Amino acid sequence: MLMRRLVTVLGVVAALVAPASVAQATDPTTPAARRLDPDAAFLRTVHQGNLAQIALGRIAARKGGTPEIRRLGARFAADSARLDAAVRNAAGSMRVTLATEPNTTVQQSVRTYRAAGQADFDQLFLSSQATLHAKAVRLIRAELADGDEPTVRRIAQGALPMVKRHRAALAVAARR
């Protein structure tokens, strides 16, 4: 049962950090059509990732089996909320439209976390968060390599150390 949930969550996490859909980015009727570039895709993807981290972190803060998992969940949610404020501000100034609600992938992740049994929750959290944070590092590095909007690059530069700290904390927690 744990393996089945873990595979489901890992699939959901992988889809979560995929770039924004081409259809959305290329629709000529949206303001995003002017922003068909890595910067707009980065903002959209990071926004969905932040929505996920906020929701999943809050669940972990309540449901974690150990104080360490509860603290990590609360920290990830708070850090993602701060990052998302910067993402929303940059998107607004660049006229990049962000979704107002979590996408179906994020919603599925939330359902999976909520459905996880207490005994399995901490391992589910550690594995899925490790995967999500590894993908986040790759996404940030891609933005730093390909993005050209200074505001978005600053967001990526600021997010990278935070994500690395999260990964280090996850590694420590996994060893216990």
C-alpha cells in the first residue's frame, strides 16, 4: 500500500514541476502570448509548485508523525508562501497570467497526503519532498541558464539556496 501511494505521489510530483502547457503559453488571446519564454514558464511552474508546497506543508505540519516532520512542513509552507508573493508580483509586472487555483496535479497530491495513513505519512512526505525539491533545483538552474528577465532571475537566485536548505533538512530527517 505504501509503495502504491509513493508511486502515485512521485508521478504527481513529476507532473507538478513540468513546464507550463504549450497551449496556455501560445494562446494569442492571452497576455502570456507576449511572454512565450522561459521566464513566463518558470513563473507559472513555480507558482503551482508553491501552491503545492503551501498545501502539502500545512498538511505535514498537522499530520506529521514526528515534531521534525511537522516543523519541516510548516517551514516549507512558510518559505513557499514568501516565494510565491515574489512570483505573483513579478508575474503581475510582466503581465504573465498565473492560475488562481491549484491545478489538478496539485489537488491530487493534496488528496494523496490527506489519505496517507499516520504510520506511512512521514516516509511519504520525505520521499515525495526529496523528489520535488530535486526537480525544483533543475527548474531553477534552467531559468538561470535560459531566462533573461532580471526580476525572474533574481527570484530564481533567491530560491536556489532555500531549496538547497530544504533538501539538506530532508536528508537529515531521512537518516533518523
